[in-house]
Amino acid sequence: MSFDAKHGTQVKLRSQIWFDNPDDPDMTALYIERYMNWGITREELQSGKPIIGIAQTGSDLSPCNRQHIVLAERIREGIREAGGIAFEFPVHPIQETGKRPTAGLDRNLAYLGLVETLFGYPLDAVVLTTGCDKTTPALLMAAATVNIPAIALSVGPMLNGWYKGQRTGSGTIKWHAKKLKTAGEIGWKEYVDLVASSAPSPGFCNTMGTATTMNSLAEALGMMLPGSAAIPAVHKERAAAAYLTGKRIVEMVWEDLKPSDIMTRESFENAIAVCSAIGGSTNAPIHLNGIARHLGLELNNDDWEKVGHSIPLLVDMQPAGRFLGEDFFRAGSVPAVVAELIAAGRLPHPDAKTVNGKTMGENCTGKFTEDREVIRAFDQPMLADAGFLNLKGNLFDSAIMKTSVISKEFRERYLSNPSDPEAFEGKAVVFDGREDYHARINDPSLEIDEHSILFIRGAGPIGHPGAAEVVNMDPPAALLKRGITELPCIGDGRQSGTSGSPSILNASPEAAAGGGLALVQTGDRVRIDLNKREANILISDEELTRRRQDVTAKLANGGLSYVPASQTPWQEIQRNLVDQYDQGMVLKPAVKYQD
Ligand code: FES
Ligand code: MG
């Protein structure tokens, strides 16, 4: 037993089962012998001090999170000063833009690896070094499963990108540059210069992409020190946050403050409200639903619409707005957004607990921004009703639409006028995966015009193992040259959080699982009624049944032609075990393991 004088508690530390276990001297000797071999002493290992893991996600393969290698020094100093011992270890690398075929495949792999590490080694608590898109949910999912005290430390965004006096934001500038190049306005060299200008320093994407979204939501869930999600990676405040995070996790051991005490149903509802207010990524529902499942909580896309849709967009940040990570940080970041929601009575649960031992309300009340350009007042938002819509119909049981990026005209015509509701109808043009889209988008025989709806399928968790970020499809070059820069897109893939396309995405079940997208054919009329939250192919029930039988037969006989074979063992394993988007894309057998 260890005695904690500050809190007056007697605690049996988990690590003492390894290093200070008089009932098992054989194994204790063996454990101590080897861990001492680099110079840590027996006295330290048997001091009754908690051993704190630092789950290190930074590496040369993961440039977004690489600054965590530097920050770990300050985390260690905080841990030591608070009376703990730091053990740093690597997490399976995840790099959103560098991993082929997709980093989406690696979230569950990193999760599995971290669960084994936290469970099987002498750790009393863990600092989760979050950052690039999938790293944050992977680490929170593992902390949820093992449920030892855990605190997240964001690596923080890159500094703002600039090009010829204009802000250039990660990802968002790439989608823009690609349109310019396709339309012949810039050449290859300027294309690369423009894109590279958006990444001027260590850190993660400086737009409100999935990285800023997920770190902001980790803070909104209560798993990060208040105000720390959005500090740029190279600011002094970032290193100070690392130190304070290290100090705080040691106290959390003595308080026995666990992920399940913090990540409750209430805190997930808070995070959903914050996601709408910041204009968060469409990857957020997948990840939050997944984290919730590992805690044994029910959370689905209906909850996202119910809690989140009526929340306004308050943060003016790319892709929905103008600014970038440095601006968001200086304007007060997450606490300033939460302060607006609290003042308006729209944070669902201000009494939800956070890692610093205080509630969201205690941490954020009155922390209003001093920069109303970047963070708007609740009653003067960028946009009302900015949360996701959850659509249903014969095309899918659930698909998400990010309303904060829909154009004003489109919104007014199809969504904001319930007294004169109008649905949009169009001709389906169906692509079987990304290669098919690239091969045929400019094929004149498809007769794509402004009344077409582009479909992409075979891009879901099973169809393109890990799910591809491909739903935001550009119109054909001929349309781009005429100034038509967007067509409605629907797919069973995901979409980069940095993209501003008004897509209907994350369709569940996906085509490869026999979902409605497997039934649609080029030339079908499709009707999307946003007011009713419906999306349907307009064909007879008989024809629908006939197509469904056809797809069922194909699935039973070796699968759909556009679903490729697995290339690695993990691709095959994940495909066999993975759940659909609205169920968090988790590994189905994993969710029963809790604590
Ligand atoms: Fe890593 Fe965007 S690619 S954060
Ligand atoms: Mg991404």
C-alpha cells in the first residue's frame, strides 16, 4: 500500500503488483532486475510513487505529432515534480496524409496496441499524447477500455500558413488549389508551393479539420486541461501545458479519477454541442460514437442531430470560415466557445466533471473571447442551426450532412424554409470507388450537368478497409470551367474535415455490407428532402427488391466487383470485425472489454 499524504488516502498502486509484491518475490525480482538495467533504482521502483505512462505518438513517420517528442521532456518534469515516475513508450504510428491506403485503418490498430500496453505493463495512469486526426480517438478509446486514470495532451496546431498575404489552411488550400489547377489557372509548381505554404511549423492541421476538432472535443469531454487543446505546437504555453499535464496526472492517481468518471453520457452531449459551435469535422460522430461504445454508453447519429443541430456556428475558422489555429487560440479557443454556450443556457451539462477535478461550468463560465471576429457571440453567430443532419431512406439507415458548409443559397432553398419545403432531385451518377471516379469523371457520355448528384461507393469501413476520405468529389473539368465548383455528393466514404463540400457521407450500412448505395445505378432519379431528413432512390418497390436480391446473391458469391482484396493481414482482420460508421467503426468483439 502507498500512502498519499496530500489526500490522506491509502492506495494500492497497480504498479506495485510488479515491483513491490511480497507475495510473489520471484516475479518481483525478475521485474525489478530488468527495469533497473538502464539506471532506474530499486528505491525508485519500490518507492510507492505512481508510474505514469507517456503514450508517445510522435515520430518521424508522424510529423503532425512529432513535437510530442520535445514536449515529453516537460511532461516528465511535471510527473517527477508531483511525485511520480514517467515511463514513455511508443504508440503505433498514425499519419493522416502519409498512410496508405488510409489512416482510418490504423485507429483501431493503435487502439488494440495501446490497450495491450496499458493492461499488460506496470502503469498506474497514462498521459495520452494526442494530435493528428485518428491519434486522438485511438488513445481515448484505449483509455476508455482499460479505464486507468488518463489525461490527454494535444500537440497543438501548426502556425498559420500564408501565401501572398493570404492565410492558407491545411487541407482546405489543397482542395482550392486543385480546383485552380483543374481550371487551368495555376501550374504544377504553384500548386505545390500553395499547398506547402500551409504547413510552416511543427503541429497538426491549422484548419478546423479533424485534428483541431477532435482535440477540441477531447477538451469538451473533460479529458484535457481547460484551454489546452488549441495552443499552437511551438508556443511556450504548449510546453507549459505539457508540464502541468504531467503534474496533474499524478494527482489523478491519488484521486482515482478515471476515464469513466469523466467521459459520461453528459460529457458526450457537451462535446456534441461544442462540435456544432466550432464547425467540427464529420469524422467526429464516428470517433465519439466509438469512444462511447468502449465505455458502454449508447451514442448514435440521432443523438448528434438532437443535441447538436440547433446549435449555431460561432467559430470563424476554415473550412467553414476564414481564420486558422493561431487565431482560434488567441481568441480564447474552447473555453471561450463553452462560455458562450453556458451563457446562452445551451451547454447541455455544465456540471460535467473534467480532469482538473472541476466542472466544465467552473472552468469556462465567463471566459468570453476578446476577439469577436474569430469567436462570435451566441446571439450573433456565423450561422444558425449549424450541427449535422442525420438522413435516412432507402439509400441508407444513417448518413451525415455537415450543414455549416452548405452554401447560403442552397440552405435557404432546401433547408431553412419549412413553410415552403422543397426537396432537391437529381440524376445519379455512380462511381465504384476512387479510381473509377478519377477514370470517368470527365467522360462526356455520363452527361454530368448541374442537376446531377455524384455518388461514390465501395469506400466504407469494409469496402475500402478503414474507409476512404473521398466523398467530396469535384465536378468534371467542363463544369469547373463554367464556374460550377460544386455538385451534391453522396457516398459511403468519409470526407476530410478540411473540406468544405456539402456532401452526404458516412452512409451506413455501406455498399459492401449490402446497404442501399449498392442498389443505386447511374441514371436513377434521387430525391433528397433535407427538411424531412430523407434520401431516396425514386424507383418502384419491385425494382428495389430485384436489385437487392441481385446484390445479396453477389455478396454470397464472392462479393461485389468493386470491393478489392485485402493487401495486408490487418486489412483482412479489420474488415471481418469492424462495425459501421454510426456504430463508431469499432471492432465489434472489443466493446465488451471494459475495466
Ligand atoms: Fe495530421 Fe491533419 S494530417 S493533423
Ligand atoms: Mg482526414
